[in-house]
Amino acid sequence: MSKIQSASSIAAKETIYVDVDDEITAIIDKVQSAKGKVVALVLPKRAPVLQSIVNMKLLKRTADSASKNLVLITSEAGLLPLAGNVGLHVATSPNSRPEIPAPPVGPDDEPEDADEPLRIVDGTSGEFDPAKASAKTVGELAAAGAAGKIAADDVEEDIDMTDEADEGPDDTVEPHTKPTKNKKLSIPNFDSFRKKMALGVVGVIALITLWIFAFIILPKATVTISTDTSTINTNLNLTLDTTAKKLDTTNNTLPATAGSQQKTDTQQVPATGQQNNGAKASGTAVFYNCDKADRLFGQNQTIAAGSSISSNGKTYILQSSVTIPPSSYKPDGTCKKDAPSASVTIQALHGGADYNTGNTTFSVSYANPGDGTASFSGAGSASGGTDDVVKIVSQGDIDGATTKLKATDTSTVKQQLTTGLQAKGLEAVISTFLAADPQITTSAHVGDAADTVTVTAVTTYTMLGVQKSDLTSLVEANVNKQLDKGKQVILDNGVANAKFSQQSPGSATNASVTMSTKSVAGPHLNIDQLKTQLAGMKSADIKQLIKQTPGVTDVQVKFSPLWVNTVPKKTAKVIIVLDKSGS
């Protein structure tokens, strides 16, 4: 009979699974809420709720009132009579034909025939006569019957009722002989029988388990095949580009994926700069113009306010502009400095007592607009400078901390990028690892008063990864050009052990690298097919079969445990090792 059902019949059938803890009310609710006309009730093993005839009748009544055809899916023999008693269909599986089991066999309910004669065996011949028996006592009737005879034979006439506490001269009773037991009527020891039966079952299970381990689980075969192989070197110049859409075998351009990760490092260094925050020295100065051209043309020169003058390495600032007339010259050509300028206020550039000075000369940083030279000089003094030295952050402090940050170990972030690309199924090209210029921030600026300065560098690291299939295509295309066709195939393309290098750093999206790898070529052996083919074969047959393959030089077979001498039928128990030691 075909098991193919129409769409309408499938929609009319509904399967309900009963949990072992479900009560009868819960099962009834499930049946009532079912939408199918045929309800298959899948029962768990040892379902206690349906081992009651009352619950079975309730279930039957619910199905009938809901106009549903109920089928119990179970294989428990104990439930079949109950289901048959109430008229419920039972099937061993959802796909088997349901049927109503046979009801349990009960006692014969037919009435006895009251007219049958009553035969009572009383130890006498003939039928029992009630009239005669009425004239005898019960004891006489019992003694006359077989039961009375047996009782009389078994009961001893003398019974020892002696009590040591009530001993008397005339009460001593002779001990009687203990009756012999009838061995044929001995009751068997069922506890011992059950123990022996349990031990026997355990022993059988242990033997079966031992056999399974010895002949199914433990057997293993290892076949080592030595082959005449050759090594083929591959060196390719590759371009990895994140904008490439597909592999370009002509130009060896591979689509690349960039992995990136930011890393924040901090470095704290002591501030080494100093700044004197004391009062600035101030004073006055006069200036002389010894420029011969200005003397010739009678031209005065003006130095603007804010211009700097210096003395002994200290810088002072003019607080106002000053006009300097030209001085005359002596016959020997020296400047007379006979035309001083008006006195002008000066102030030290920085605070500090070392800016205090007596009468001293000043050099003027000023370019003569006329001929590009300056022959100005000044004289004066400054006082009032005080010392108040504090530590400040210098540019050297920040540069030193930044240098240390750039030298931090990057092996951890490099490994994290490699792992991230490998998790995406890519081959990580470690040589493309690149660190961008760090973004530097400082806890204090240059010139700020501070004992220490903390420099923070946020660096973005990148690495490129490519599809292994693209590398495999390029390597195998190169190797196939050098194979001995018909005799050799690629046993190991070597992509897993490929080495990458690059002459110059690339970018986060593009890099030119060189890939070198070694591929192994040898005899064509289909390992999966060979495992299936070797099932059940012995060592000599295995060697003869495999050595027929060109390029195979030797075959070694090892079985385990010791009692195994054929290859297991399960391919998982067969290990084939290719010895690729060749040229």
C-alpha cells in the first residue's frame, strides 16, 4: 500500500506528543483543541496516566464527543489490553496501520448449572447422603473423610507441653522423634534464583560489550604509503587591492580585505623645562647712529616700539619708539657718538635677577631701510628683576615620550589582526601590517608649569587578508605547468606555509608583496576512495593493490590490536599516511 497521502488527508491528521508528566486533564485539553479529524496521540514510554482503565475511558469519551478519530501511538504491551477494552485504535508508529487490540481475557461469566449433582469425597465409597450425615457429629464426619484421615496421620498423639518452671514428679513426658521432611515438597529459594539470573544477565551484557570493543571499536588499520614525490617552487609578485572585485590572473591582482584596530598607549615623563616667573628687570637706554650714509644725507633713523636689543645674551624690549640722529666721525674714521637719542624705557624679555645690569652696551637688531645695514648701538642699565623658577613642560619632553610610544611592542595587536582575518576565512598577509601616524594628545602644553606630562598616542593598525582560494588558484596554475601529466598530481600546494614579503611599505588599502611557497607533487591517490576499497582486505592484498599505482615505492600496513588482521569496514578506523619524502 502506498504511503503517499493527499494534501487534504495530511491537513485532516494532527499529531500530538504527550509528556511523561502530563495529567489526564492536560491530554484531554490537547485532544479537544486539536484541529484534525484524525488525532495521533504519541505516548512516551511508561506513561502512568494511561495505565488506568478510568483514564482510558475518559480519553475515549472525549474523542467521541469531539467527533475525532483517536489513535494511540505506542508499542507498550501493557497499554494494548486497556485500549482494546475501551475500543481505542493503536499503532506502533505514525506510519503504521492502526487497529483495535484484543480486550483482556476475563473469567467465564456463564452461570453454573444448578442441576449438576454435588460430589463430596468424604473418604467413604458412594455418594454423600445428607440424611445419614445429619445423624453424625462434625468430628465424626471429618474423621471419616480423607481430610480427617490425613490430619489423624500427621498429628502426634503426645505433645510436649513441659515447662521447666512447672516441673513435677509425674509430669515428665518422653521426648518424641522429629518428623522427617519430605524433600520433594521443598520450596525453591527464589532470592537465590533471582541473584543467579541477574548475574547471568550481567555476564552476557559484559561479554557483548567486550566483543563490541574488541571487534568493532578497537580495531584500526594504518597504511603508510611511501611515494616518489617532487618539490616545485613558486615565487609570485602579487598586488593586494581592497578595491579589486575579483581575481586577475593576468596581473596577479587579488581582492583584499583590510583588518584594522586602534590601540591607545600612554607615556608619562617628568617635565625638564624651567621658567623664571620672577619680576622683569627694567631701565633706560640711549642709542647712537654711526651710519655714514645717514650722516652724509642728514637722515635720522627710528626704531619702533617692541624692537629687541641684547646685552650679554639677555634680551630687552623697547617700550616705545626712538628716533636716532646720525653721529659725526673723527678724522681717523671712528664714530664720535656725539648725537645720542632721547632716553627710552626698556624691559627684560623674561623675569629673573640675572637681567639686572649696570651701565652696559646694547646691540640693536634693526635693519636700515636705506642700505640694508645697521650701525646702531645703545647704552643703559636695568634693575628690579627677581627670581621665581618653576618647572615647565618643554617640547623635548613631549618629543621623548612620543618616541617611546612609537617603540612599543606591536606583537599583540599584530596577532589580534591575524586572528580576526583568519576568523573570516582569509589568509592574513602579515607583511602588510602597517601602523598609521599616531594621534598625539598631552596633559599639558609646552611652557605649562607642571612636574610631569602624560602623552597619549592613539594609533590605527591595519593588515590585509586575501581569500585562500585565490592564492590556491595562482599557485596550482604555476605548478600544473611543471607537472609530469598523467603520472603526477599536486599532493600539497603549499599555500598553508606560504611566505610573504614586500620591498616597500604599502598602504591600508593596497600593497605589493612577493609570495614564495613549495608545492609537493606525486602519484595520484584518492584517499577517501582508497579507504573504502581497502575494507576487509589483508596486509598482502593491500600492498599488492597500492603498489600498482605509478610513483608508489613502498607500502607498510599496521593493524591493532594484535588479533586484528583485516582492514575495518568503517573508514573512520582506517588511517592512510602519505610519506612525501621525495626530490
